[in-house]
Amino acid sequence: MPLSLNRLFLILGLGSLLISPLQAQDNRDIRTGMVIPDETYSDQPYIVKTNDGAWLCVLTTGTGHEGASGQHIITWRSLDQGKTWIDKRDVEPGDGPEASYAVLLKAPSGRVFVFYNHNTDNVRAVKGDNPPYKDGLVKRVDSQGYFVFKYSDDHGKTWSANRIKIPIRNFEIDRKNPYQGKIQYFWNVGRAFSYKKSAYVPIHKVGGFGEGFFTSSEGALVQSPDLFTVDDPAKAQWNTLPDGEIGLRTPAQNGGPIAEEQNVVVLSDGSFFCVYRTIDGYPAYSYSRDAGHTWEPPQYMRYGTGHLVKHPRAANFVWKCENGKYLYWFHNHGGRFIREHKNRRSMAYEDRNPAWVMGGLEVDSPKGKVIKWTQPEILLYDEDPLIRMSYPDLVEDKGSYFITETQKDIARVHKVDENLLNKLWSQFDYSKKAQDGLVTQWTYQSGNFPQTVAAPVLPEFYKRDTKKLEQPGMNVPNGFTIDITFKLNDLSGNQLLLDARDPAGKGWVVRTTDQKTIELLMNDGRTQSAWACDEGVLKANQTHQVSILIDGGPHIIAFVVDGVLNDGGDTRQFGWGRFSPYLKSAAGTSDIRIGAPIRGKVNQVSIYNRALTVSEAIGNYRAQRKAL
């Protein structure tokens, strides 16, 4: 198969050459990551740290697309935190039956287990719905067969020759499939874990194949009390949890048929927390207080503020960090716009870019420990909104945090900004006004509106790359933030809170709209972009503090209103919006006109020459509230 120049650069570790030397590097841009080699398709790049100090990475890969024949499992080792990879091994060969969707688990002894689907019987088609499958036969066969494992006693340099099957107890969903459970439909993406000397591996049971591929699904765990201690791993005992015949499903009230890709962390009191994807527009979660035997009624996930977390049909993973705090990967959109869509089974796979991250802290509840979740930050993005990154893993090593991800063609490792994470974890108490990058500070003193303040120099978003012969345009990941406190007598449209446009309309303006929101409009004389806050969050005769975050990396505008990041609510799928990648700059006049006209009062204006984080915007809100 011929390689493109881009892919050759990536395989050779020269991915940074794809970014112009004039282009400032944004480490959230997935192109800046370190590539994990694959064959073509790459999925689930999961890592464990072995006892000899290496990173051991497992990949589902192949020379075709996802689900194609030849899909198999490989491992790599890295001795330099993912910069280079050695000791490639085929856990299963590319010329055998499909082997897919592997996860790793390290035993206390240092032995490493790899668990995965295996089409041992080499079934070439299974029964599905007609339509969409001609004659009701599904020729993609990577999500059925047997759940198996191999093991390594030399840190992933070699793998056991014997492939060991794990018995999975049939549930109601299995007996209702076309084979009454004699062939089980399932797969796994959730990380394996240990608790009280037992090994646990999530599995996602599937009821059938049809529109959206999986037509019904629910979660379970396979648990072994003696895998770590038995002399012969083939003789380990296995149990399928939870007890009974029903796995982890969506909430009983209005929940849909899809509940899949469960992943689990163990809290400090031994409670299990499990989160998983749905097609309801929100991720579901549950707690188990008895090591997975029973689970509390599933609910949709909520922020610490109480409002629902939006998420599509995509992996949403939780990790427990060494400091006892938590991180959660998701995509921050959805709601009723997925739940009510006529094609929700399929359309819910879209829009996995950017990836957002929340922080979590343990708090007490009457039933035991629970996780309280912060508001999110953008973690990773691709400049192409249609690129979908997913199936991440978290690695902590020598005090640093690393995230892996794949967009199904290229898997990468990314070092995460620790300051971003630390601000996330301190978000509930953070109440300082940001000073870094503050270039304009105006506070109302006296007099009528309009008033003026000098406009700052705003950064470029798009400019010529003069290092190249043809001098094409290139994006620059700059940003700015507008922070404003105001009180309006009414919310009628076209009140100009801030206006930095010239007579031709070039520049930017913050104004009210007919939807009783405020919007930011930017214009460079040839391109115009706008986005507004959520409907219903502003009230007349009430003081509001709004931070507008303009982030030129992913080209996203986000509103934080009174300390809450807008997520679209029930009026739109996305609370954040994209501005044109061809917008050169929002620079306008030399002065900002404040309240021209306005029916009310602007109390303060702060402008930053960078995009604040959401945590910083929340800190600004709390600091301003104290000052009023």
C-alpha cells in the first residue's frame, strides 16, 4: 500500500514537520503528539507501565479499515515515554481470525495480561437486521466469538503461546440474540482493573446488529478471584457480574437501548464508579457498593453545579490519578438534539472533536463516596472538525501526565499541561482574577454612557507562511478573552455593550440579540463570525458577569456566564461554536465604545490577549462577585 508523504513523516517520527516553523505550537493540537506505530487502522492505544520501567502499549490494528479481515492485536514497548517504540510483537497474527479490542492488566507479580475478542471459530457472517444488512447477514465479525487472554512474564517482550478463553455467563440480552446466546455478541474498550486481589475486565454485551451497528447493549464485568495467584492461568475461576440477568443499562425512565463502553474506577472506600455512553444525549453512570455484584439505579451524569453533562455516542472515560483525584474524557455536546433525532443511532457517532476533560473529587454521600465533577476544559483538538479522536488512555510517569488517543488511522501520545489539570481540580474553590495576559482593565467610575477605553492590540488567527515558496495561509493558535460585568434594564436586541468596529464593520462587537442573549461578532473586512451565549441565562435587572473565550487553536468561541460554561441547554446541541479558520483577526478601531447604546450599566471590562481557561473564567466570576 503506497504511503502519503504525511503518513511517512508520521511513521518516521517527523510529524512536527507537518506544522510550519512559523506556526506557534499548541500542544492540544493532536498533530503535535508522538505517533504510536501501526499498520494502517489503529484503535485503543492503551498503556501499562511494566516493572522494568517500560511503557507497554497494546493496539488493535490491521491493513484495512475497522472490522476488516486481518484485524489483529500488537504490542509495542517504549523506554522514553512514547518518543520511540521497540519490541513490536504480534499477540495475534494478521493472517488469522479477527482479534480485536484489547486491554491490558498488570498483576502484582509484574505479569501482564492482555484481554481481547477473538473470532476463534472463524465465523464469516452473523445474523443481523434486514435492512440495513442484505439477506440479514453481517459480514463484520469482530464483535462476537470468545473473550480470551494471553500473558507475558517478560514485560511484553513475548506472549504466551496458549490463548485462554474466559467463560461469559449469558444474560437476558444474550438469550434474545438470533443465536439464543450460543454465539455471544460483545466487545470491550474499558480498562481492566484489580480490587482486593481480584481481576476485573469490563465487557459490553450486544443484543443485535442493525442501524448504527449495535442495536442494543449493556455492560457487565468478568471477575476472577484467583487469576493473580493460580499457578496455571488457564485454571483461573471467572464470574460474570452483576448478579442476575440484567447488565448496566440506561436509566429506567426514558432511557434508550444503547448502554455500552462501560469503564470503571475504584473509589477510596471501595465503591465502583462506572460511566458509559448512550444515544440519549447524555452519558450514564452508576455506583456499586459491593464490588460489582449489584449497582445503584443508573442515572445521567451531572456536573457539580447540578446540570446534566452532554455527550454523544462516543467513548467517555474516567481515570483515577495517583493523587486520588479523577479525570473524565468526553465531547461536551448532545442533549435532546441527539435523543430526539430520528437517526440518533447513527448520527450520535459524530462530533468527537474537540475532546474535553473534567476533574473529579471524592465527596461523601449517605451511601458512600461519590465523585463531584468540575466544569470542563478543551484537552485535545484537530483543526479539521470532522476528524474524530477517541479511545484514550491516561499514563502518569515521573510526575507528568500523558494521554493517548486515536482517530482510527493514527494513534498518538500527548503530554498534558499539568497546570490545566491542577486548575481543574481546584476549580470549586478558585476565586482569583486572572492577571496573565490582562491588557485592558476598565471600571465604571461615573457619568453617562457611552464611554470609551483604548482598544488593545489583538492577535492574528490566520496569516501568510513566508517560509514556503507559495506563501500560503496558516492558522496561528492565538486567542483573546472579553470579560464583562453588566446589568441591563431589559434584554431587547442590538444594545451595544462593547463595540470596537470601524465604519466599514471591521473589528468586533458584543451586543444583545432578539433571543435575549448576548453575542460576539468578529469581522476582518472579508470574513465574519459570530456566536451567542445560551438562551435563558440572562435576566433583566440582574448583574451578570460574562467571559467570552476566543480560542484560535480549535477556533472555538465559548461563553462562561456567571461562572457556568454554556453547553447549549435545551435550545441547541452545542454551547460552544466555531469561528472561521480564515478569519485573519478581530482587530478594529483604536477605541472601544462602551454602552453605545445601552439601557443599563456596564460595571467593568477586562480584555486578555489569550484565551482564558474555563477555570480561570470561573475564578474571575467569583473574584468579581466578591468585589460587588
